[in-house]
Amino acid sequence: MAEPNAKLKTPTDLKSNDAKSVAEALNGILADSYALYLKTKNFHWHVSGPHFRDYHLMLDEQAAQILATTDAIAERVRKTGNTTLRSIGDIARRQTIKDNDAEFVSAEDMLAELREDNLKLVEILREAKEIIDEAKDNATSGVIDDWTDQAEERAWFLFETSRKG
């Protein structure tokens, strides 16, 4: 039987400092992904106005896409021999995407805020890509491109949906 306090030691060929840098970058992405997921769901639940159905459905699709990445992000952290987020408090300490607790947000403002948040996530993903490539973590480098593309697509859809005329 293993010791109750035994560390989780997943084997990896990444150097210890490189693996730690990759894990820190990924845990930041994971925290921001959860923050963006919850904000997207919040707006999905509270959107109103003449385009309610379209916005409601789009935001639900986007939230599901964001949530789908979270397990893959956390598993990449574990595959590098590190540990990942453990609580809402851990997410709150690491997230850079701001919450929106306003009682009412117009649909137009929701779309604009989520567009900017997705673009911020793209920026964070690109910065992490540099750390990941420097560590020669090819597997993470490959999937981070997909996550970047997904965030760019969400920003694009939010932009096009909010255009007037």
C-alpha cells in the first residue's frame, strides 16, 4: 500500500524545470478556460432580446466546446509529471479572465466581452506555446494549436454575430 502522502509521479522525459514551466502555463490556461466557460454559461442563461434563440444556442455550443478542452488540458499537465488545479479557489487564484457578476448585461455587451475574452485566451495560448516549444513538449504543442484555433473561431463567430447591418 502506498503512503497516503506519496507524491504523484508520472514518468516523463521532459526536464524537471521544463515540465514545471509547461505545467504552470497549462494550469493558467485551465483556470482561464474554466472562468471563460462559466462566464459563457452565465451569459447563455441570462441572454435576452430579439436574438435570444440564436445567441442562447451559440453560447451553449461555445461553452460546451470550452468545457471539452478542460479535461485534455488537465491530462497534459499530469502527463508532464505535475499536478493540476484542485478547487474553485485554485482557479480563482490563477485566472486572468475576469468574472462578470453584473445583474444585467445587454446581449451586445455579452458578445463583445466574450469576444475579447476569447482573444485574450488566444494570446495566453500563444505565450504558452513558446514555453511548450522551448521545453520540446511536442504533444502539448500539437494540441495547443487546436485550442488556439477553437478560441479564434469563437471570437470570429462572436464578432460576426454582433455586427450591425
